[in-house]
Amino acid sequence: MSTRIPLPYSPKIIQLFKKPKNLGPIEDADVVENAGSPACGDMIKIYLKISRKENKDIVEKASFESYGCAANIAAASILTDIIAGKSLEEAWKVTWKQISDELGGLPAIKYHCSILAVGALKRAIRAYYKKVNEHPEWLPENLTIEEKQTMEEEEMLERYYKAMKQLTPQTSQQQQIQ
């Protein structure tokens, strides 16, 4: 019998998990970036196709690939929906809280899924401007709180799963002795 308690996912999360929007790579993407940890399995790769219109860089198309839970997939899906058609400056302003709210709320234990989605987006925007060798005045020089949160999430997950991996062989050896 499982001791796991089901998470209270909103209908929107379940809907986007079952039928995610904008799923899959964009073959001619201008930039591809990811966030997450292969150790825990929550990974988001974001693809952006960007066009310049009237001196603004516009997200012409956004898609994602995800390796993770329902909240991870739903967060990436709703993010790509929100930013499509927006300028990179507008997309930059999207927050993890906005993603969570758009999903009808995330359980606290799943906030990291929206943090990773926004982190991947911000990395993609920075990578794009590095690629085109530009730095718009609205783009901060230093990492934002959301970017730092993403890095902290990744580092914490890596440490946690590394520690768990180290414990597993020891536990197996103890079981063999008994």
C-alpha cells in the first residue's frame, strides 16, 4: 500500500498535463535553453523563435520539452502560451507566481516547477542577446531573484540526490548483512 498522498492539482494543471500546448522542439529556433536537474528529473528545455519588428524582439514561437511531473509539464506549457507574441522585454517580466496563478495554483511542494520554467525563459533571453551581441537597457546586468532561485533549486536538487545516491548503497549493504 502506498503512503503517498495525492497532490491537489487544479483542473488546469491536469488538462495541460494530458494535452500540453507547444510541446516539442522548434527546428529553426533562435535560442534553446534549459533549467532543472537530471538528478531529480524535473527538466525544462525551452525553444524560442524570435523576430525583430519595429525595433522590438518578438517571441514568434515558443515551445518546450519536459522531463518531469504534471506540474512541470503544465508550467512549461502555460509559460509558452503566455509569452507567444510578446516582446522579449514583456516575456522577461513573467514571474513564477504568475505561472502558478495561471495554473489555478500549484501545491507549495511544486513551486519549483514554475521557478524552473521562468528560469529557463530568462536563460533563453540572456542567451539570445549574447548570441546577437546586444544588451538592451531593460535587461539587468546581474542575475535577478528568479534566476538565482533557479540556480539554488538546481544546486539543492543536485546535493539532495547526490546524498540520496550515497545512502542507497549503504542501505543495500546493511540489508544484505541482515
